[in-house]
Amino acid sequence: MIDWLLGRRTVEILCDLDLEQTGESLHAYAIPVDIEVGPGDELVMHGAPAGVPFGERATMRVRATLRRAGWYDRSVVHLGAIFALTELYNVGFEDIELPEVAR
């Protein structure tokens, strides 16, 4: 009932999964197929391996559940992003005198 009030819904989708653990790269990419993921959305993959052994790379297509964020969740994410951005503005410059360099 609360999900309906907040505008949340779930969608079953396919996801391309790319896992790599080598000396050059350590990554795990989940790329949804034919659907956009927005701010506040949650993606849960089903049947995906937890990792790959060192020196290997694996790519596969897995089922996933996309939980779409509702209006409230998106508002919270946007508000949090604004506050996170304003932390970047908190840069101070102090007027200090540098010692003269000996010539």
C-alpha cells in the first residue's frame, strides 16, 4: 500500500553483466537492456555470480528486478545531491605570506 502511495513500482528486466578481475582492471558493470535507470531506482540481479577469479573476465546476461523510485524517493535523492554539491563550494583560501626565496 505504501509503495502505491509513493509511486513506486517494480519491473522485471534483463541486464548485461560484465565482471573483470585482472591486473589491468577490477570492475563489475550492470547495464540494463532497453530501459533507462533514474535517480533513486534500485536494481537487484538474480543468478549473478559474486565475482570471478583473478585474471579472468566474464560477461553474461542475467534477469534483474528494477524497483522504480516514486516521487518521494526521487525528491530525497535530488535534495541530497544538492547538499552534496554545496560541499564542493566549501573551499577556503587563506591569505598567507610566503617566505622569500633566497637567491
